[in-house]
Amino acid sequence: MSATSSDTMQQARERYAASLMNTFGPPKLQLVRGAGAHVWDADGNEYVDFLGGIAVNALGHAHPALVEAVTTQLSTLGHVSNFFTTEPQLALAEKLLELLGGGTPADGRVFFTNSGAEANEAAFKLTRRTGRTHVVATEGGFHGRTMGALALTSKEAYRAPFEPLPGEVTFVPYGDADALAAAVTDATAAILVEPIQGEAGVVVPPAGYLAAARAVADEHGALLWIDEVQTGMGRTGRWFASEGVRADIVTVAKGLGGGFPIGACIGLGEAGALLQPGNHGTTFGGNPVACAAGLAVIGTIEAEGLLERATVLGQKLRDGLTADPRVSEVRGEGLMIGLDLTAEAAAEVVAAGLRHGFVLNNTTPGRIRLVPPLVLTDDDADALLRAWPRILDDAYAAAGASDLEGS
């Protein structure tokens, strides 16, 4: 399953450079098909996909339930605009509220979008309807690249080229409940947190952090907005990683459509009524094909027991990965796994992973993130764990790092 350089890939990179904006840099591979947690490139090389479209492909690639749902809906009714509704839109909104309510529909309303950034844009606008403009967000958080979502994302390299950005936003250290309490005032519209930070490298907050955020929000009459774009829809072995904490706004996307673009901004309680006719809109959001995909994903996770599967297999991976002394820490829940290396060799690990037949992801110079499909098999996990020492051997050699550097 090792990757090889080829004229085909070189041609693809040249065509890419000549026709696509240079927002992502050159592509690593040209992928042509997938099945389950496996993908194949244009040269026929096979890889086990531990990136899953960045936590998107919850059911892996070409899952029959998703293919059937999308194909059937598209052949029946593909798009109608939001002057009308459809059964898939109604059913998915009801199902999301049921999942948030733990089996009993939560009191809330859903606004469907096409992505996580759009879900967060809708939520940002919703917070303005409180009559307040101040939002407290966290360092290391990531909420999207559109102007509003970017205003809520702390990374300087993302923000600086586009400032001034909308909003009055204060950033506080993630996981620090005292800093959060000090930053929130009676003029704060919302507190925005991820239950686990994804792009930062799968950072898990201290126990009780979300509950503390809820208490601070209540003290000052602010909304608690939980970004579950990456953590939601079974990724952590639960439908929502914030389970047990009452939110006013929940945003979801990524795994919700299993690869078909969809997101949702869910307002709970009184927050569900803050956006009224004329306040917001979307052409494609909530279209019947995307909603059919969402229903298929949820139904398959339930039918195949993928929440429990994510919990069990995630623990197996964390235990196996941390056994190598070049891994200084492993974090996460379910199939959302982050690990720290003893050297800044994360890019080299990703490159070595491809050579050994695995798609991995580096979030920082010393951190790796694994967010594979929820349909990952034991054989897939075992294959990575067997190859892991060799991947690190190659990566550390390429980086010129000693095995225990930084320890």
C-alpha cells in the first residue's frame, strides 16, 4: 500500500496550479475512489483514511445507505428553495432536536446551512439579536474562514490579512474557567466554546469546564454557544461531546452529511426564536438531498452501533499509539484523537504515513490528529498500529530528530 511518485500525479499538480486558486497549496494526492475507510489514488495505491475528510466522512466512502439515500432523493426532488419545505428537511430538524434532548425532543429550532462556517455565521447573527455585541471565545478555537466566523477564530495568521473583522470579541485561554468568568460581563451576548478543540490538535478541557461556562453565562444573561461542528454526530462516541450541559446554541456540520455538504445552527429555548423572517437566509441550506444524507448518516450510526464502536476502537488506538516513546501524550474521545510528538516532526509523519499507506493529519509542527470514519475496522486500526513504529522511524530520520528529542 505504499505511494509512489508518478507522471500522473505530477500532471495533476500542474493542472491544479494552473486552474485552482492557491488557497491550499499543492495537493498531496489525486484520489479517485473510496470504500469504507480506504481510498485509492490515480496510480492505484491504496490508503487507510485516518483523516476522513477532516472528520466529515462519518460512514467512510461509498456507504450503501448514504449512496441510496442521496440517489433516491435526487431522482425524486433535488431542490425547491426555502419558500417550501420537504419531508427530509422536517424529519432531520426533528431528529436533531430529539438527539439534543436525549430522546425527548428539545425545545428549539433549526436553521440549515451548507457548512460549519455558515452554521457559525448564522449563530453569530443570532447572538446580535440579543441586543448585545460582545462575544467571549477561546484561544486555539477554530470556527471557520468566512469573515464572521474568522472574527471568532483566534489564530493570528488566519486573522491578520483580513482585519478589521466584525464584532467585539475577547479571547481567553481554553479550559481556564477563571479567565472565562473574568472576561464575561453583563454586556456579553454569548460565550463560544468547543467541547474539544479540533484544529488545535484535539485539546480536551478540564472536567467541569463546560458546566462552568454554563454557570457564567447564566450569571450574566449571556448565551452559551457550543460549536460541535467537528465533535458532533458521534465523533466522540456520543451524539454531542457537550452532552449533559445545556446550551443555547449548538452548531453542527462535518459528519452530519457524511460527505454531502450540510450544517445546522440550532437555537434552543428562547434562542430558537431570535432569528425571524428577513433576519437570515440561504439558497441551498436545508435542501432535500442534503437532509436525506443527514438522515441516512444518523440512521446508520444508530443501526450499526457506531457510537459504541467509536468509543471502543478509539481507546484501542490511543492505547496503541501512546506505547511508542516518541509519543509524549495522546488525547481525545472516541475517534477524535490527538497526539504530541517528542520532536517537531508532524509534517514528516504525515509524509511517511502516505508512503506506508495511511492518510494522517498534522495540526501543528509537533501534533497529529486522527479523525477516521466511524466505520473504521479493527483490521484498519491494527494495520496503523503495526506500521506506527516504522512511520515514526522514517519521519524522525527525515526531520533529523533524535528519538527522544524534547523529552
